[in-house]
Amino acid sequence: MLHLNKNLNIRHPLLPEQPVRALLTLLLSFFMLTAQVQAADKEVSAQQLKELNTRIKTLEQSLNQVKGAKAEVLKELQASEKKIADTAKAIRTNLASSKRLQSRLSELRAERSDLRLKQNQQKDYLEKQIRSAYAMGRQEYLKVLLNQQQPDQVSRVLRYYDYINKERSRHIDEYLETARSLDRVEKEILQKDYVLTTTRSKLEADRGRLKAEQSKRETLVAQLDKEISGKGEELATLNQDRARLEQLLEEVREAIVNIPMPKDTRPFKSMRGKLPWPLKGRVAYAFGSEQIRGKLKRNGMVIRANEGVEIKAIHSGRVVFADWLRGYGVLLILDHGNGFMSLYGNNQALLREAGDWIHAGESIATVGRSGGQSRSGLYFEIREKGAPQDPILWLGRR
């Protein structure tokens, strides 16, 4: 067994001292180099993600440029759906804060009740002590001492009175500490009550804004639908939207090709037929179903669900896109490595940002109607090296 002295010299009865020192130096150098490489990899990954975000932002601007009569309506729809996403996220945050505050207030009120009970018990004890001391009189201590005939009895009496005084002093200190704790709890209750009231006011204001923005969005969607259907541009619009998504995916694929995935990530390909569903809901439109008069088929599936329902990541990965895209609304794209991606569109709000690492089952968005949809639901795709895959073949049984 190797022994390490205070000067970090290694000695072994069977090994020369110098080779062991050299071995230790070599091992330390290896571990330091490994740590430096790992840190460098993280720095490179962060820089690559930053560059990716910059490229996507530039691409978004070009993808979302619209010309013609419906340009202003589309811009307004984009702005409206982004406001809805931000407001819905704020409402979610305020709701979570309200629940935490309410839970904390319940704990504090229970603590206050316990402290008040404890304080009353301590008060009763001290009152009895005071009455007993008063009944004995001020001279009782001296009388007891003078009445003792034996020195050892005097010593016992002194110890007894000293014990009584210490106990009395301890109870007084406990009473004061309880009073201080009660004062602290009362102050925290007042502070939390104020924050909760403020949070609830913000929540109501956000709900009002959300309702107004959703009403505005309905008007914009109806206006846009009328514009498109009146000119018979449904197919052309859908093709344009699909082309934008393909361009975005190609840009993302080129940008992330050299960004490493975590080593503990399970290969996506090994999860075929076992992946969890992104949410519970009825499949309204399957992969490959007709989207418009038999001229266009869906590259993904539509799962119906109520607005605000949480959407879960089907597999661990990295968020490579989290923003609004024409035709798909508030969209989030996860890269799972080895050319696999999953797409979550028509969301109400996004709960994660580009660059975030996600674990399977984590909440990433909430169900909505963005992208000009008339009904709430999730548009979901799985891609392998850019090619659309039938999600049913990859998802497990429900």
C-alpha cells in the first residue's frame, strides 16, 4: 500500500522512490489535461450555440419577411401570438409563485399557532413562579438559611435555590425567544400576504391582457384566412410555410453538426417504438394525412389538447430553436444527436430557451393555437437527417 507523508513523498517498500514520484506526476498531469479539455469542450459548445443562435436570428428575419397585401396582417399576427406567449408564460410564473406563497403562508400560520400556544404555556408557568416567589416573601431565602443548624444542610439549600433561580432564568429566556420568533413569523406573514396580493393583482391584469390579445388574434386570423381563401392561395401558402421550415432545419443541421451531445445521452435510434408521448390527447391528424384537397400531406401529426396543457420532451437533447415561425407559430425544436430532431409547433408559450439542455419528460412548452390555428393542439414531427418520420413508429404504446 502506498503511503503519503506530509511532504507528499511516496514510499513503498518494494518500489524505488523516484519512479513512483514520476508516476504520480504523470497521473496528475493527465487529470489536469483531461479537466482542461473538458472545460475547453464546454467553452467551444457554448460559443457554437451562441453562433447558432445568431445565425437563426438572421435566418428568422429573412424567413418571416412577407410581401404583398397580407404582409401587415402576418406581422400583426406574429406580434400578437408572441405577446400571447409572453403573457401566458407570465401567468404560469405568477400562478407558480402564488402557489408557493400560499403554501408558505399556511406553514407560517401553523407555526404562529404553535408559537402562541407555547407562549401561553410559558406565560402560565412564569406567572405561577412569580406568585410562588411573592408568597414566600423577600426574606424567605435568608430565614431558611438562618434556620439551618447543620452546614451541610445550608449547602443543600443554597444549591436548591440556585437551581430554582437558574430554571426560572431559563424559562424567562425561552419565553423571550418565543416572543422574538413570534414577532419574526408575524412580520413574514405580513410580507408574504403583501407579495401574494401583488402577485394575484398581476395575475388578474395578465389574464385581462391575454384575453384582449386572444380576441385581437382571432380577428387577425379571420382576416388572414379570408385574404388567403379569397385568392385561392391555401396551397401556395402551405408550401411556402413548409419551405421556410425546411430552410430552417437545414440551417440548424449545418450549424450543430460539430456540437457534441452529452456522453450519458442514450442514442435516439435505440428508442424506436419506446419514446414517451409529448402529451395526452387525441390524434386528430396522423402522419401522411391529407392537408389540403389531396395535394399536400402532413410531415407530422396533430394531437388535440386544451390550451395551457404542458408538453414534454420525448427524449433528452438540446433546444436549437425556440421562437415564432410562420405557419408553425410558437415553435420549439430539439436536437437529439446523430441527425435526429423533434419539432413541437402551434404552442401557446415556451418554457425553455435555445441552448438549453433538456431531459426526457421535461416540460418544454404549453399547448396553444399559434400559427393561425382555429383549434388548440400540438403539431409534432420527428426528423432523421432532415427526413420526416412517422412519429407513431417511434412513440410507445399509451
